[in-house]
Amino acid sequence: MRRDYTFYVYIMASRSGTLYVGMTNDIKRRVEEHRNSEKECFTKWYGCTRLVFVEFHQYVINAIERESQIKSWTREKKEDLIRSVNPKWRDLTCELGV
């Protein structure tokens, strides 16, 4: 039996503008982990709690490659990507039901 999965490449942002690029197969769980993290990690240190960009991929290899690609970009190019789909940098969690 074939099961279709959805993988997500996403960008979290802090109020001060720090960006975190990640990949997951459960965007709701991952956003909650970023917001409620009790362990010391990048998103807790910098307050990256707003989901400002998300892409969907059917295959994990495509999501991993895209995450790596975006991580290698300059900050300006990442900001351009966010603005291309979310010009006001709104938190997208409500739109995804997160």
C-alpha cells in the first residue's frame, strides 16, 4: 500500500528578524516545539516563534534538498522568498490550522 506523505520546508522568524530554516513531516508539532521549547536551542535563544514561510513537498528528498538550498542563501534572498508569498511577514500558523 502506498501512502502519500507531505513534507514541509519552513522559515520561522523572531520579532527582531532572526530567521530559522527547517524541514519536517509534521508542521503543527514542529511549530509547537519551536514555541514551547524548554531545551536550550537556536529558536529559544533567538525567539523564532512566527511561521513566516512554508512549502509542501511530496518526497522527503526534495524537502531536504530545498531546505539545504534555502539555508545556503544570503539573508536578502531568504527575505525575498518570504516577501514573495507573505509580504507582511504574517504568522501563517492560523492559515495552516496550527
